[in-house]
Amino acid sequence: MPPLKIVLLSSAFNGLTQRTWLDLREAGYRPSVVLFTDAASVCRQIEESGADLVICPFLKDRVPEQLWRNPRRPVVIIHPGIVGDRGASALDWAITRQPERWGVTALQAVEEMDAGPIWATCEFDLPKGLRKSELYNGLVSDAAIRCIREVVEKHGDGFVPAPLDYDRPDVIGRLQPNMTQDDRSFSWHDSSGFIQRCIDAADGQPGALASLAGEQFYLYDAHPDVRHGLPGELLAVRDDAVLVATGDASLWIGALRRKPKPGEQTFKRPARHVLSNRLEGVPVLDSCLARQPFSNEPYQPIRYRECGHVGELTFEFYNGAMSTEQCQRLVAALRWAKSRDTQVLLIRGGRGSFSNGVHLNVIQAAAEPGLEAWANIQAIDDVCLELFSARQLVVSGLTGNAGAGGVMLALAADIVLARRDIVLNPHYATMGLYGSEYWTYSLPRAVGPDMAWKLTQDCLPISALQALRYGMVREIGPRCPDEFGLWLLQRANRALLEPTYESIRVRKAERSLSAIQACREDELAQMRRDMVDNRHGFADKCHRFVFKHKACRTPERLVAPWARAAQAQAVQ
């Protein structure tokens, strides 16, 4: 039997689409990707490819009738809702209403949105307190992968999907309207819990609209605090966040997007940056670890604790983006942590992405974006240098997905441990960058020069399992974030005793910081040409990323050889 030809039709090559692509490849398939540009182009690409099955892991566009009417090639939508749930705001409503259980459903595309017959479903208990991106990249992603595996297996067995039947007692999902800003509205007199839920449900897009400091903003990245004040009052500033009083306590707001005027586009930025001219007289709270060690403050983007001979430094930056200032704060925190009487330094991420490198939104907002990018890349290089020069054995814990400089930041550690099923993108070229963060030292050291070149030039994602095989990662831990945190600390505590780590300790002792510094200088010479001189179009690529421009076409690297051959034959 010829291999199953699977096309992934997606609005973007996002985290779930990447994970699906990787999982299918691990299972022996060679999926091809089609990014939704316009209906005619999408139909042409899929028809010419000769695909047997189309799976849509992340599709915001309606499937063209020409595709879903073909009885020989089913188009299966991965919907982030339980059976019977329909509509584009599934996760927004789930976080807002907080049902005990939620799920993902794989359903066949038909004329009516999300009303097709069911191929597979997977449910899970829905924890409270998750923001939308955290839920989507965690439990929803896990359930989606299980559904996709089931769809592929059933397709090979000639499965006929069951029609959606609302008369069945176990079908409790219903058609839900698209959530509007009226549905997300709140008053600062409301409780912190309610307001945070409104913000969490709008995380990523579109944000929760509210009045703040006399203007309207979309709010993101909310964290509770116990301080009190007049509801809506700005109580304090810490790092990039502002503290706003609510009806019963207060909330830290980490990111804002100004409500655009007609014909204008705005994008999210750190809250302190957006409100910079409105913060006169607002107290600035000290977050320096050296002056506030072992703080019990509820909101700490950078926090530290010790367990035995291990010092654990957690940094949690929204969406994994690291601005110049955030990098400088992390450098100061690392220097203090390195001065402690510990033998192992464990660095790890927080709830979301581990790190995605420089902060493109802050760069785009700067008066001179190229110069801000240049400052940012040097600052994140400084973070890596602190890890290279540490007296302690350094362990990095990849708690979430990572990209570009974020991957290389993790590789600056002596030992790299990863959470199961995370996705890594160890490349820079798609942003028009050569790359820095000592990648010319760290990556070849981990995987060899040939594989390092391939990873940075192919510009494709890799799984945690691939990273383990290549030598980038030493071990893979549990998928559950809490379980991974415990496992990570246990592994760090055992690192000095493990005989298998002896070679790592020897290599650390023999490392030449002067050779490492030479790599940095060579990389920065290239990056200056990319960021300041804009030789490969970084400025335009950064602008398109920040303003979320739709793809003009599917990149050639995502088109499988079988699809490319079939399309070429169709043209002849």
C-alpha cells in the first residue's frame, strides 16, 4: 500500500501545526503544509498534490467548498472544544465559564462551520487559572495530537465518521457566538479573580479592552496581588508591569496594546513602556535579587530559591520575548545567584515559552529599531556569557517551546533538560538574521558542525525527542508542568553525583572563555550588518511579524517532496 499523503492546511505554521508536523513525521509519514492565503491558491495546491487526507490543526479561514465536497479526500478540522461545541471562540468561552471538563474534537469539514461528522474526540479536566495561550499550548495541544493520531489510523481502516447528533445525551456542546468585547467587559470595581479571567480568556488575541490612566487599552498578562487601592488606580510599577487596584485587591498587568484609531494599527508592548508618560509619582518597587533576596512577593518575573546545593533561577517573560532591559535584569540576577554558596545553578522558564530570543515588539516600537535590536542582541549575549562563566555546574530546564536565541540560551548551560513534547526552532534565517547567543560555539559543540549547519539553514522545527537524539538535550522529563518542575530539581540535585555527567564536568573545566568570546565577536560582526545595515531584510520581516501580516505563500521548505513532484507534474 502506498504511504498516506497528508496535507496540513493551516492559517499559520504555529506551535500546534509544528507539533502535528513533527508527530506525523515521527510516525513515519511525510506531511506537506499548505498555508491559507486565498481559496483559489489553496484549492490548487491541494488538488495538484494528490493528497489522501487534509488535516487542519489551526484554521481561522473557511474551508473552500471545492475541497470539502470531494468524497475521496476528507478534510478534518481540529476544533478546540468538546463534541457539539461550535464557533471561533471556544477557548474564550471555556476559560470564562470554567466548565469542569473540556476537550478537542476532530470533525469533517462541511458547509456549516464545525457541524460536520465526528472523527475523534479527547476530553480532559480543565484546571482553573490558565490563560488562553497556556491552555492552547498545553492540554489542548496534547488532546489535539491524540485526535490527529486517531484520525490517521481510522482513515487507513476505512472509517466512516459519525454525524453530529444533538439528541444524544452525551453531546453537551452547543453553537456559541463569537465572543465580543462586550462579553469580555469588566469594571475595575469587580473582583481580581473575575478581571483576571476576562484577561486570560482574551490572551494572545484580541486582548481585554479596558480604561486605564484615562485611555483605552487592550490588556494582557495579568497576575494577582494583595495590595489595595481605589479601583482602577495605578498603585505601583515593577519591572515592565503596572499594578492596578481592583474591587477586592489588585492585578499586575504586564502588557498593553493601545486601542487604535480608525485606520491605525497598534501592537502589544510592555505596560510600563506604553504608560511611560502617565507614571509620574507611581511608586517603583525594587525587584533586584541582590537587594530583595528570597522575596515572597506574589509577582516576580525573575525569582530564586535554593534546595540543597542547587540554586534555582526562574525567569518568566511574556511570550518568551526578552527585551534589552529584561536581559539586563536577568544578568544582574545571574551574577547574584552565581555569588551564592551553591554547586549547581538551575535556570528555567515559567508558565509559557522558555524563550524566543530578542523582543521584536520592543524593537519595532523603538525610535531606531535597528539600534534597539543591536542593543538587545548584545544584552542577551551577556546573559549567555554569565552562564558560560559560572563557577557552578549550570543546568537549563526547557519548560516550554523555544526559538532562535532562546534555544541557544539554553545550550549555554552545561546540561540541558527538556519537558516532553516541546518544540524547538534552532534557527534565525527566516528573520533575516545570522544569529548570535554564541550559537557558533554551543550548537556545533552539542550536535557537530554538519548538523549545526543543517539545523540553522533548513529553518525547520525539531521535537524534544530529536533534540535528545542530536545531543542538544541530555534528558527528557514529564509533560505535566508541575511534575516537570519537581523532576528538574531532582535531576539538578543529582547532577554532581551522576557518573554519566563526569565528562561534562571535565569539559567545563577545560573550556576556553577566550575561544567563546571570539565566537561572539564574529557573530556580532554579522549581526550588525543584519540589524543595523539591514542586509537581509530584517526590518521588513520584524514589521510583518509584529503586525501579524498573513503569509503570501507557503514556504518551499514546508512542502513535502511528494507534493512538490505532483504539483510540478500537474503544471506540465
